[in-house]
Amino acid sequence: MKKVTTNYIFVLLYQVLIIITPIFTMPYVIRVLMPENVGVEAYVSSIVQIFTAFAALGMGDYGRKVIAGVKRKEDLKVEFYSLYLVQIFFSIIVLFAYLIFTLQTKQYQMLFLMTILSYIFDITWFYTGQENIKSIMIRNMVVRLGSMVGIFCFVKGPDDLAIYVWINAATLLLGQLVTWLPLLRKWKGIEIQWEKAKKHLVPVMTVAIVPIITLIPLAVNKVILGNITSAMDVGFYNQAFKLMTLFVVFVTALSTVMSPRMVKQYNGAKSEDFERSMYFSFRYVALSTLPLVTGLIAIAPLFIPLFLGNAFQASILNLQILAPSLFFSGLAGIFGLQILVTTGRNKSYAFSVLIAAVISLGTNIVFIQLWGSYGTAVSYIIFTVMTCVLQAYFARKYFSVKKMIQQIIPYVVASLIAFGFEIGITYFLTDRHAVIMIAAQVLIGGIVYFGILLLFRDPLLLKAGQILQAKIVHKK
């Protein structure tokens, strides 16, 4: 598991960097470009997101699985170019559709052309499938930091909206292009087998349904909220959702690095290794997400007014409602990506997301009438829970529900006890500044949570300790 751990750390670092850079740049951009231009960029970006969902397809998940399943090195080149042919075919169709769309709309749409173009060259799935993540993530981190420097150096006033968009788009494209350099040095020429490419069409389109369907709970539900209530309610919900998604990296990073390993184990008929990896994932998701869920619920009443201002009081309950989705999204990642996609049950994977999205859409329309933005938050939770339950049902023959619950229960207990301390500490520090109270909640909660796990000799923490001790001894 050493390589998996290293890959996980680098994926996590990159995902955290994606989150952190806007925190540094956004205050500067808002001040320099002015709210009107920032609003234009946000609006057009939301439209571009729809096109990129179609351009990206499900190649990230499907391509990673296919590449991980290649057993002979001599077959790798053919398989890669066969997959890439499918990707470029759909990406070019989307690119032309976007060009036609820009002719009917304002000039700002053209600024995002390079963003769409960058998805044509995205081959990150190849490296994750090969479990060769470290080098590619380092390159991407350098490019990401370069974009931040470019914004501070070249965006100086309200007229620099185009420059701001081009810096973001160009660095995204550059990040994709640099991933091609090792392959072009390694392989001479292009080798495509049309029969292989055609074989990938249907599976790719099946998996591609998932990111497109998820636009319903991610984007469409917010549009409905704005139409039925007000833009203010959308703001309350959206800010809470953004804060919740800061922690989703712990979930997405795991599936990114575990899926290729489990594909190789499954294809190699190593059922014991496959099962071991699966239950490791259950433990890890519970270990990492459950304290985040209870922690967010505990600190929300203090954190939201401090971070967003008193005007966003309604975001407190929104965040508390959304928090459990971290845990259910993590489980869905195991059932969906690590089991269903790995075992070739792509239709079950797509069907589960479709049903959950439709239910979410229906409940959203009903609950908005009753609770406003809170109704949209509840509908999102319903989406994650239903996705998790349906995918667990379709993957039921690969795992034991009883054993899974046994893996998760210790973390549930530890999180709830830590939550009690996090709530209790606020009654002892009622006159303190919010920053001090939040810091105390995080510190006490963390000590209690990990202290309980260490007391009961949690295998993941013990393993992490052994790895750390071995590294220290090795350096000495």
C-alpha cells in the first residue's frame, strides 16, 4: 500500500492547492475587477461548466479503469490512443457546439474557448490508471502556482477581465499539455486500432451520463431555487455548499488512487487483495469524513458569521444540513467507482445516479416551497444518500454489510463523543472571541477523536504510525 499512500498524498496536496489558490486570489480579483466583472465571469463560467461536463465525458473514471487493466506493456500504446480517439471525437463535437453558441451570445463567451479546448488534451486518466501520479501532480501544482503569480502581475484594473480569464484558461491548457511530454518522448508515432476505439464508445457514453446527470443536484437545483424564491436564498445555499466542498477532496482523492489498484486486483483474480482494499476504503472514508461531518455541524454557528459575515446567518443551517453528504459521498465513491466501475457494471453505476438525481429534483421542487434554501440542502442530502444506497444494492455481492458496519462503528462512536466535547467547550468559552472558540473546538475535538481511536488501537492509525516511525529510523 506504500505506492497508494504516496499517490494519495500528492493527489490530496493538488486538490488542496486548487482550493487554497482562490482564497488568496479572490479578494484581490474582486477589488481589482470590481463586482460587475466578477459577476460576468461567474455567470459565464457556470455556462461553460455545462459544456465541459459533456467534453470531459466519463473518460476520467473509465479511461483510468481500462489503462489499469492493461497487462502487457506493448498493448499500452494502442489502448491509450484508442481511448484518446474516443475522447477527441466527443470533445471536438462539444467544441463546435460551443463555437455556435458563442455566435448567438455576448463577446465574453469567446474568452472561455481555451477552457473548452483544454479538455481535448486532458489525459490525466492515463497516469492515474498507471498509478504514476506523483510527477504529474507536481507539474500541475507548478502550473497552478504560476497562474496565481500571473493574476497578481497582470490583472490591474476593471478592463483586465479578458486577461484574468485568459490566464486561468491558458494555465489550465498548459497543465494539460505538459502531461503529453513524457508520452511523446516515450512513444514514437501514433498507433490506433479502430475496432478497439469503437469498442470503447458505448462504455464511455454510459459512464459519461454520470457527470452530466450530477449537474441536476449541483447546478439545476440552484437555478430552480433562484426562480422560486430569490437570488439571496441561492447565495445562502451556495456559500454553505462551497464551504462543504472544501472537504470533498478527502473523498475524491481516495477513489482516484484506489480504483487503478483495485482494477488490477480484480482482473488478476486476487479476490483477497480486492476485498482488503475495499474494506480499507470503508475504514478510511469513516476515519476522515465522520469527524469532519460532526466538526462542521459544531463550528458552523461561529464560523459562518466570522467567515461570511452576519448577513449569512441562514448559511449556518444550510452547512449543517449539507455536512453529512461528505460521508455518504465517500461511501458512494467506494460502491460506485471502486466496485461497480471496476467490475464493469457501468450501467448500474449510471442508473443509480440517474434515479437519485431525479428523486433529488422532485424533492427540491417540493421542499423549496416549504423551507426555501434549506429545502435545496435537504434535496442534495437525499441525492447523496440515495446514490449511496442504490450503488450499495447493485454492489451487494462484493461486500458484507455486517462487516462494513463493523468497520465504521468505531469512527461513528469516536466522532459523536468528540462532537459532544466540541459543543460543550462553547459553554466554557462564551466570552471569548470566535476565533479562539473555533480553534478550541477543533483542537479539543481532534484530541478526543484520535485519542479514542488510539486507545482502542485503530489499525489505520497504528499503520500510519509504523510508516512514520520507519521513515524517521531510515533517515537516521
